[in-house]
Amino acid sequence: MTDSRAATNPLFNDNAFKLGTFGMNVSNGCTISSIDGAFETTWPNVLRLARMADRAGFEGLVPVARWRGFGGETNFNGRCFETYTWAAGLAQATNYSAVFATSHVPTMHPVAAAKQATTIDHISSGRFALNIVCGWFEPEMEMFGAPIMEHELRYEYAGEWVEIVKRLWTETDEWSAKGRFFNIENAVHKPKPVQRPYPALMNAGGSETGRHYTAKYCDMAFVHVTGHDPETAGREAARVRDLARNTYGRTIRVWTNCYCVIADTDAEAKRVLDYAVKEKGDWVAVDNIARSLGVQTQILPKEAIEGFKYHFIAGWGGYPLVGTAETVAREIGRLARAGVDGSVLSWPRYEEGLGRFIAEVMPLLEQQGLRAPFVPSAMAAE
């Protein structure tokens, strides 16, 4: 199959380390804290920040699939925009960055998903990407009258779902198929996406079943780095790449999630992070998340539980980029050398953090040879 995606989608560009924003569709972004400057979910805020990232050459704008909050003082992520329509709006308002939808497969029929994705791909002139998630937060699934499926069954469902979507994107004749979960009759899909063979796909499966799903179906693996160590990140990246190549004959890219705090000194950055987490953190909300994820507080040592919660409050358990611009750039360099291809980023104070990252960190990444200098289009959307 011809792959034309590099012509329109920056996710396939030559930068050694790619960048995305994370969580610009949900209240507080990725920081479970009542710190001042936390992200507020209004469309003017989304638009302003997305255009900042777009004009700086960020490769991706990635939302969180969310339907309700996690309680606590902040009701973390409780104010949230639906991601396909969010992506459609940003597709019209930006010029360079790939715009993602993050799709809970149990909440979206694959025929509708394929059509919505194609529409956004045309709006964006070939910059759409889809982050596939299976759904793990039971109160959300209950809103749709759908019980949480057992883990293996969840991925079997997602496999059948994505196979239908890909057939709709690529096959020209009408077709029918009866599977375990879907009965498709006389399916037809026109127009096809701008991107060929189809828009980029991402998945964040961390289990062995999830890794196989990503390796078989997706273009990007979104991995969680345990231990916050670049070498660990490199081993996980190599594991997923090898699985894709050796088992499925495919090449994939590996991204991770980082939270970022930039200050004039490393000590000041650590103080800001501790303030956001220890003083302003929403510990009730993070307790609710831990229970939903099945974190066994009765089994794990107290220190491990506290560390888990600290990093989740800081930025969904991501890899910490905390310090001066030089420290942050150096840490990104370590991730890149370990074999990570890119990362989505979040900041406790989103606008301030994104602005400093663009002004102070990105030039240092260019000096390291991780990114080429970016020149925004003269036709930037207004």
C-alpha cells in the first residue's frame, strides 16, 4: 500500500524527537491540582494554546478521552470537550500540527468513527490522527449503559473495531462482515481520507495484550516509563519495536508522556512542582483514580503508593522534565538517545509552561540536533 502521509502529516517528519501537547480538552489538563494557572476548559483557551503549539512546530495536539471527572476538590477532568469535534475545530484553526481525536471504542460505532475521522482529515488537509483507547473508567462506561469488559475481551473488541475502520478507509467496493461484536451490512465509505493508506493510529496499551494490539494495528506506541529512567524507556521502546517488526512485519514509532516544570533554577522548579502536588494536589481525586486503576494500596509499600500518587498528580504519572530549560532539554536528549521518538507534554501552569518551553527549550533541542528549526506558514490560521 502506498504511504503518502509524510506529505501532509508532521507525525511522519524527520525530526528525531517529536512533540505534542496533552490534555488541552479537559479541566486541569493533566495536573490533578488546584494550583493557580491550571488549564481551564474554554474554547478560547484551547484555541490560543493550540495556535501557540502549531506555530512553534509541535507535531501533535492530543486530547484525553473523558466523559466525567474523578471527584475531589477539583473534580479533575470533569469539564471536558468531546475529542472528535474538538479535533475538527482545531483542524480548521491550525495549519501544521496533527490534530488527534482520542476515541473510547466502546462509545463509538466504527462506521461513525471512520466517517468522522475522514471528515476531520479533509478539514485538516491530511493532518488527522486517531488515538485508540479501550475504556477503563467504569463510571464512564456506565453512562453509556456498557459494562467494563474483561481485559482480553476489551482488546478483541478493539481489534475488530479498528479492522472495520481500516476497511472503510481503504476498500472501494461495498462489503459485509459478521464478527463477534459487529454485523456490518453493505458498508460503503466515500470520500476516502486524504492520507493514504489511512490516518495515523496511536495506542497506549501497557499489558502484553496491549503491546500486541499496538504492534499489529498502530503507527505509534504510547508507552508509560516506569521508574522515570531513560534506559527503562529505551528498553520498553525496543520491546515494542521488535514485537512490531518480528511478529507483524511493521515499523512503529514510540512516544511517551512527560510533565514539565521550567524555572530559572532546578531548585525553584522542584519547589513549584512540590507546591502543585503537596500543597495544592487533589488527593481525593488521585485516590479515586488509583482505585479505578486497581492499584492495590493494601499490597504495595506505602512509599510506592505515595510515589505513584505524586507523579499522577504532577502529570498523569508521566516522565518528569523538571528544572531549568537546559535541564529539561538535556533530559529530553537522554530520552531520545535511549530510543524514544517523541512525547506529549503537559504543564501545571499550562500557558506559562508552554510559552517557556517554546521560547527556552526548543532552541536547545535544535542545538542538540533533535529538531530542525521551524518556520511557520505565512498563511497561519487566524
